[in-house]
Amino acid sequence: MSDHVADRIALQDVMLRYAAGVDERDFDLYSSCFIEDVEILDFGEEPINGRDNWVEYVKGALSNYGPTQHMLGPQLASINGDDAHCRTDVQALHYLKEPEGEILTLWATYETDMKRVDGDWKIYRHRLVSRGIRQQ
């Protein structure tokens, strides 16, 4: 397998661990996707800097929901040595605790910059581009 193909699979695996970490509430798995000083954009009004700050933000946001499911579309990746830019579409279902039984659906694109750290790909900048939200 070529290095390019192996890198593309590894980049996809980062985002699959990202989604699984959120949906399973496995915050060790989730935090393993990021470098320590990650920059997070457009998930709220202000950027969030730092893996620990981001993971705490996500834990707080998820406290509003029961089960979630993040379904990822195919990833478009541009790789330049040890740096990569990835575009991943997501449809995320969030079962609300209040009002109980309602579902919030998010359609969005993750714009994610990664770099190879000690042989593993890690997210160093992550941005949410919202395409639409529906609550039913």
C-alpha cells in the first residue's frame, strides 16, 4: 500500500475515532484525536484553545443530550508531507433530554487540519461549518 493511501486511511480513522469518542462518551478516545494546543473554531461564539478546554466544552454540551450519532461522509483530504487538510461532511443526531423525545439534527462540514506527530495524525485546527439544524 502506498504511503498516500495509508495516510488517507489514517486521516479518516482520526475522524472515525472523533465520532465514536463523542457518541460513546469515551473522552480518552476523543481527546487522543487532538494535539495539546488545538484550536477549535465556530462551535460557539469564541474560539476554544487547548485540548483539555475543548474536551470539557464537549462534555458540557453533551450533558443536554441523551444518545447521539455522528454519521460521517467520505473525506476529501489534501496531504502535504506531515500536514493535511480534511473536509468531512457530518449528519449528527442528538436526542434531547428536554423536551424529551425530540431530536436535533445537524448537517455540517468539518474543516480539519491535521499534522503527523510521532507517526500519528492529530488534529491541530478544527472548524465547524453548519449547513442546517432541525429540531423535531
